[in-house]
Amino acid sequence: MQLTNRAKPVDRRPMNAIERLYLWNILKGMMITIRHFFKKKATIQYPEQKRPFSQVFRGLHILNRDEEGRERCTACGLCAVACPAEAITMEAAEREPGEENLYREEKYAARYEINMLRCIFCGYCEEACPKDAIYLSQTFAPANYGRSGFIYKKQDLLIPNPVEDPEGFKKAQGEIARK
Amino acid sequence: MSEQHIKLPEGSIEKTTTTLNLGPTHPATHGVMQNILELDGERIVSTEQTIGYIHRAFEKIAERRPLYQITPLTDRLNYCSAPLNNMGWHLTCEKLLGVSTPKRVDYLRVIVMELARISDHLICNSIVGVDSGAYTGFLYVMQYRELIYEIYEEICGSRLTTNIGRIGGFERNFNDIAFQKIEKFLDEYPRVLKEFENLFTRNRIFMDRLIGAGPISAERALNYGFTGPNLRAAGVDYDVRISNPYSSYQDFDFSVPVGTTGDCYDRFLVRNEEMWQSLSIIRQAMQKLTEFKGAEADVYHADVPEYYLPKKEDVYTKMEALIWHFKIIMGEIDMPKGEVYHSIEAANGELGYYMISDGGRAPARLHFRRPCFIYYQAYEELTKGSMLSDAIIVMSSLNLIAGEMDA
């Protein structure tokens, strides 16, 4: 049936005499295989060697701090709303006087959990965050012994404090800076 | 039955056929689907297809989601070419909202869609090889699927379930590495595809195995509702990209490969030729992209303030942008009322989205027209009377993907 004038019949001509020879086909195949013998390997030795990820790779989440080490998250709940997998739960609390060095805003997340078994790594939480707080890093989800280990608490997600561990903070910030 | 065999009790009916459960978890089904085959020796007398093993109720979930949250659901339809599903969904939303996208966005989308089509056809064709006993070709082309995944990774940050693009365009502009990788792919891939063809296309062992396996006539294929490569293999040159162009496909010059008998070999050849066509489309799109000058050369999304998120810098500093940001994320924007159907030429055939909106914040009803679901209905007709081993090849050459079949 002709619907367009762009049809192009595929090549289905019958086999010719040479193509009928099994030996020829086997030789042809073997030649390609042997050529691949001497090519550069496509694989890498994974745990020792790692391939570089793209700048925008969507891996495990991290919670950001500002330069003074205060948590940026203000528990607005926008990431939890945006999450198509409903993996994020949080509980907000009000900042008490004297906690200004811990939390950037007057409200903060007292409890912040991401269920990594539910998470589909779509990146919507990062896109939704209006406070520059949640980011997807370039690490994979590691293995764990039980299910409860996959529910990441706030302490698992927070990046190192620049006051205590400036180098760890710098490294984590380096992953964020690209976005 | 001869004397040597066990004697059945008097009056019992002798069953002369064997029942074989192919699936639901069988390595050759490439997904969770079940075929109950009734075999007479090695010949298939009848088959019964069972679906629903990975039904995830996407259409129902979508009724409670704002539009942007439905994109990750479409990733999981045909997971071999997730960007195509994503783009189809965005185009459907844009049709309902009446958004027109800039040309550059269209061309970028075409590049991503054609890359996805190549990766899908690549998988399908090399899996046909694997199922007919040729594992080598599969391994050689996998590196290049990997390269396509790396291109996705540069654009959206993920490889398999891409969630690429947003309503109105892309989440970010393509960076230089992405373009370099596309150039590299265009450079190296023809040689690889040539080698793949050398291994398979005119190989007698492969041809003997595939020619005549699972044929379908054009009329029967149309009656079943076949689309895409499987219909074209039967000899109908139906292609949504030509008959109903979307995303500026009318600007591109490409031909539609058609087969004659609709057997496995035709399907293989059609997919192979489509990869060449896709390569040429990507080349044309890259050429067209260089023609944009000045501010036009950085456009990567349409102006849809109600659905496209404002820039992050504005959100941090400007009140109005913050309000829009909250409104969009919380899905507080009412959609226009209406019904819309939009279909794209996905790797597998016509992938359609039928959305009914009652003016609410989520679709009132959403239906995915998944081509695999339709192909699977013809499975019995395609395999009846053939050998057991053909059943596997027919399955892989129809490119039955469980995720798409069950939705």
C-alpha cells in the first residue's frame, strides 16, 4: 500500500552462490571477531577504575549548607510535593534563639528523610528547591543490609560542616557548583 | 501408544499435545509476559498470551498528578527509548495548552528522538541476533548504545529513565560536551552499523533462520492495528512523522523503508534501514542548528510562564518568580478544558497519548496508546504452525517490551 512517495523497499534479493556457502559466512564472521581481538577494550575495571559522570548526573541526594555551616533547608515541603515517587518526608520546627549558627532560616527541618528505595532519581526535588538546599550528587546508591538502611536521615544527607571539615565541604560544594 | 509406554486408565482421554509455559519469568521473553504454548512435538498448535505482570496503573496514577509529574511515568513505558516517550508526552501537553515551540527546540528534540530511535532499534535488532544464536553482534553494538546513553546523561543527567525535557522545551541547554558526543556518535556509528550489517544481514545462517518466520500480510497487520516498523515490514509505508508531522519533521528529508512479506527478516531490514535514516536526520538537524545566530542560538525552551519553571537565580531573588515557581511545582494551575490526542512515531510504532481535561489540575483521564499491546495480540497468528524456536524470534523481532505492553 502506498501512502507517501518516500517509500524505499528493503533489499531482499535471494542469496547468491557465494553467500550460500557456509564456510564463507563463518570466515567472514571470524574475521570481524578476530579484528576485535586487537581493539581497545571497551570495559573498565569497575571498583578500581570509575568512569567520569556528566556534570549534571542525578545520583544520591545531599543537603546543602551555607559558608558558615548553617543548614539551608527551611522545610517548605516543596521537594516532597514535587516528588512523583512520594519518597521525601519532613517535619518542620521553629528555630529557637541561640540556634542561629545552626539554621539559616527561622524554620528548619527537624526530621528529613528520603526513602532511597522509592526514589526514582528524576531530579524534581532539586528543581523544586527554592532555597538552594537539596541537590543530587554524583554518587550511586550504595548497597545495604536491610531496608531500614535505605531510608536516609538528615544526618546522612547533610554535607560536611565547613567549620569542622573544610575540605569535605569544598568537595561537596564542587559537585553542586556545576548546576 | 505402544505397549512400552505407561498405560493410561481405561476411558481417560489421551492428551496428544504438550503445554509449555513460556514466561512470565523466562530469559527469552525479555520482560515479564507469559505465553502458554500448546505444542505438538515442536510445532505450535496454539498460544495464549497473558499480560499484566508489570501493570503499574500509570493511567490511574496520572489522574492525581500535575502534568510535569507524569513525565517520569512515561519513562517507564518503553524503557529502551525513554526520551521518545517523554517527548511525546510534552508534545501532547503543548497541544492541549496551545504552546508553540521555537524551531531550535524542535530540532534539539528531533536529535534526541532520533538518537532514542537508534538505540531502540539497535537493541531490538541485536536481540534478534541473540535469540537466533549470534551473541557477538549484540556485544559489539552495545558500546554505541552506551555512547547514546552518555549523550542523554550530558543533557538530562540520567541514562535509562531519562525524564528529559519539560513542557515547552528542555530543562537546560545542550552543553558543548553533549554536542561533541553527538558529533563523535555521527562519526563512528556508520562504521559500526556497517560491521553489524556485515555480521548479520547477508549471513546465510541468519537469513535461513529469519526468512519466513512469523509473516503477516499488510491487510492482517492493518486489521490488528499495527503501526511502525512492524507495519512497514508488511509493506505499508505509514509513518507518523510524514503523515502527521510534529516537532518540525516536515523540514527533514528522509525515506521510509518498507518490506514485502512482514516476516522477521523484513522487520530486521526495516529497522536496520531506519537507523541509517535516523542518522541522516540527526545530521540534517545538526546542520540546521548551526544556522541559528545571535540570541536565537541559545533558545532551549518556549515562553510558557505557567508551566516552564523560572530561572533559579530569579527564584532566589525575585518575588514574582518565586510565586510562579511555587504555583508550578504545587500543580496549582488549572488546565484548559478539552480533549487532545497526540501521537508520535515512537521506536515501536505509533505511541499516542489521549488526554481528557475537565479544567482541573490533573488530567481527568489519560490513555496511552502503546504499540506493543497491539502487536502482542497478533502473536498467536504469527506463531501458529511454526516451530517453538520461532516463537522466541517472533517475540523479539516484534520488539515486545513488557513495560510498554502493560503500562
